Amino acid sequence: MNPVPRSPRCFALVPAAGIGERSGAGMPKQYVEIAGRPMLAHTLAALAAVPRLVQTLVVLSPADDRFESTVLAALPGYAGWVARVGGASRAESVLGGLAELRRRGAADEDWVLVHDAARCLLRPEWVDALLDACLPDAVGGLLAQPIADTLKAGDAAGRVTATIDRRDKWAAQTPQMFRLGLVERALRQMGAAATDEASAVEALGLAPRLVRASMANFKVTWPEDFALAAKLLAG
């Protein structure tokens, strides 16, 4: 008797092994407190509020000694998975996380939603919109925002070299949602040059779906971003 095939499951994967040099915080930025919690705690709380995600895996640096005393202390009862398998690049950390998901029972056809730890204003309804759009899709996709500003190319001296047509331009966000087997193959092929999962999948000749999200889903990167994130979270 043939086994009954199970439906693909959905996992979230949060690479949080970086040091956030551009933030000027003097520590890994995922642990900077914003609106009473470490940034990463806000991110994980939002993902935990999405019922269709069966589990979230946080990928930390092997040398990380802050997560339990900061993030878990701010999230009593949090039951997500943690693995200290992060690497020197985002791609290495995500590949380490995918391997950990496999060790914990995930399969090629399961979906993985990779989300930046520093996009701490994530809302569960945005994740649900991504799931609705991508679950029936053959490739997968990502949250993104159409570019509204005029785009300029510049040189090393800080002078404009060109104005770029913005009509078909989108700012990529996260989560980015792909089947485990597909995104693993894509990242292995592209390596550290992959700045996000979608670019690696594109390099295979595939076209991820763009799912419109809010500009509030920005990545906290520069020193001034922390104050803006705190204001929005407090509201």
C-alpha cells in the first residue's frame, strides 16, 4: 500500500548571525532594544502569530551568547527553534539553516520563508498575503514595494551619472518564500554573491512572484532607522 502523500508544510527561517556594522550600534543590531524589546524579539513575535507557519528557525552565529538572555527573556513561552550554524555571508547562514530544517524533518517540497531579522515591523497579515499568493505558485515569491522615488546612479565622487527608469522597479523585502529543495539548489549554485534568495532563484532562469507589501516593512540598517522603528512600533 502506497503511503498517502502529505501536504507541504511552511517554515520560517530567520538568519541572525550578522554583526550589523552599518547600524553604529556597537553590538549585533538584532539585539538592540526597540520599543522595550530586542529587535529580533519583535520579528519572532510577528512570525509566531502566523498559524500556517509550523515552526520558525533562528540561525545564529556559533559564537552568539546573547540570544537566550535577551530575546528569549523578552518572549516568555516562545517555542521556536534555534541553531548556531550561521556563516560569514547571508547565503552561508541560510544554507546552514536549510540543512538544520532537513535534520528536523523538513523535505524538498516544504516551503521556507526566509525573513530578515532586522525587518522587525513585519505584520502577520503581510505574511498571510505572501502565503496566499505563493502556495499555488510553481516558483514562489517575495514581498516587495514598487519604487516611488526617482532613481539616480552615482559615481565614487558622489555625483549623478544617470537617472534610472523606475517604472518596472521594485524594492525587494522579506519574507522570500521558496520550496526548500529549490532555494537550497539556487544558493549552492550562486554562493556568497546572492544578496537575497530571490536573486539566486532568478539565476536558475526562474521568475519569482512579486507580492506587494508596505513600505513600513523596511530593514533597520542605519542609525536613524532605530528611532523610526521605535516610533512605529510604539504606535
